[in-house]
Amino acid sequence: MRKTLEPRRGGGLWAAGKPVTMDLHHDHLRAFFLGTLEKRALRLLWSRGSATLPELIETGGFVCHINTLRTTLERLCRKQFLVRFPEKGVFRYFPRYDEAQFQRKGMMVIVQALLRAEDDPATCLSYLVDAIIAHNGNSLEELRGAIERKRLELVSK
């Protein structure tokens, strides 16, 4: 019998009467949980391509102290989501990934963490299927197509 994920009133997900846990302290996973200011700065940099701190303050409409935004940009650099280069006494920030690459990388890290969290990878994959069905049952066909494309890609290598 296949286990299913059950949300519980105190939070968390449970399967077969035991909590499903992920190591949220794993640096790669934790890095993708972005704060509001981090998300906003990234979105603005994706739309602009690059910017300096003064340009972000001027055009981004940030309602925060300049040091708060500077710290946010430095944190995004430490997480390796931005790169920066000196330019006339300030840093110019560039996104390391475009938005699609960022989302793909984030999903890969999250799914890998889920697979590591469960003793039986097949159980974790069944949870993924349950989540897809709960979101949109038609997505199962999209998943099947993606799996077939990957199989063909691996065979041709």
C-alpha cells in the first residue's frame, strides 16, 4: 500500500503516521528560501540585466535604508545568485542565472533534498506524483512526456 502525504494541524507533512523531514539546514537548500527583499532585488536585476546599488535605489522604489539593500545584495552574492564587479567606486551587480535557470536549479535542489530525506526513493517519488495530481491532474501527462524526453536524451549519449 502506497503512503500519501497528510498535512497536520501543527504544521509539517506526515506519511504513514510519521513526520516527513528535510534537512533545511543544508546550505544548498536553505539558499533557495529567499526573503522578500532578495526576491525583489533579483527580479529587478533580471529585468534590467545589471545595476549598481544607487541605480537600484533610484529605479527600484525600495523603501529601505541603503545599507539594508547593500547587505541583501551581498547575501545574494554569497549565495552565488549574483556576481559583482567594481565600477567607478561602486559595484555593478549581475544575476548569475536567468530566471528560468534559477527556478530549474532551485527545483533540482529541493527535489534532491526530498529524495535524501526518505529511506525509500520510490516513496518520495509517489509523494511527488500526489503533489502533481493535487495541483493539476493534467500535469501527469506533462511529467510522462518529460520523462520520455530524458530517457531518449540519455540513450542518445
